[in-house]
Amino acid sequence: MSTYAQVITIIFRLLNFVALIGLAVYVFKAYLLDRVKQQMADQEATERGMQLQRDAMARRQEEITGEIDQDAQLCMELKQRVDRWRRVIDTQQVQQKKEQEERTQRLQQALQEKMERLVYNRVLKKVMPRALADAAVQLGEKYSDTQQGRLFTNAIITHLERRGS
């Protein structure tokens, strides 16, 4: 083959190649370019939406973290209040128990005193008439000789009877 034929072959090959590239560009623009542009736009919209979601989630996470911190603070304050109330209640219970014991002790003491007075009065009622009779006899033996002695004896017996009743 001659150089002339080779040049023509190369030119036709280039023309065929250019035509093939032109056809590929035409098919690409006619059928594929819109789809590729739409897919790229969809991808960008998806990425933008995901970025907005990520930003919103980051803000929400910060809000939740703040709320958790506030809840933890409130929980701590509530715990401190409960502890304070528990101490106050314990103090009140100890004080009430102490007061109850004091009242019980005073009541027992008053009851003991009343029982002692009751026993004393019973003994006094049993012993006093006999003691007065014995005293009257003994005083009568000593002071019955004179009128003044009998008056003195009667005054003493009357005084003792009044104290005994």
C-alpha cells in the first residue's frame, strides 16, 4: 500500500472515530445526560437533607444533654431535700419518743404517788382510831387528875382526829 492509501485510511479511521464520538456524545446528551444530572441533583439534595438532619440531630443532642444535666441537678436537689426531710423526721421522732418517755415517767410517778397516798390513807384509817384510843388512854392516865389535864387531853385528841380524817 502506498502512503497515499495509508493517509486516506487514517483519515477515514479518524472520521469514523470522530463520528463514533459524535454519536456517543449525541446518545449521551439525548438519553443519559438528563438522567445523570437528575441523579446528581438527587444525590446533592439527599446530601443536603442528610446534612440538615445531622445538624438538627446535633442540636437535639445538645438539648437532650442539657435536659439530662438539668434532670441530674433536679435529682440531686430532690435527694438533698429528701435527706434533709429524713433528718428532720428522725429528729422529730427522737424528740417525740423522748417526750413520750417523759410523759410516761411523769404518769408513772403520779400513779406511784397516788398509790402511796392511797396506801397511807388506808393505813391511817386503820391505825388512827387505835392510836387515838391508845393516846387517849395514856393521856387520860397521866393528865386525868385535873380539869386542865382533861381539857388538854381532849384538845390533843380532837386535833389528831381532825388531821387523821
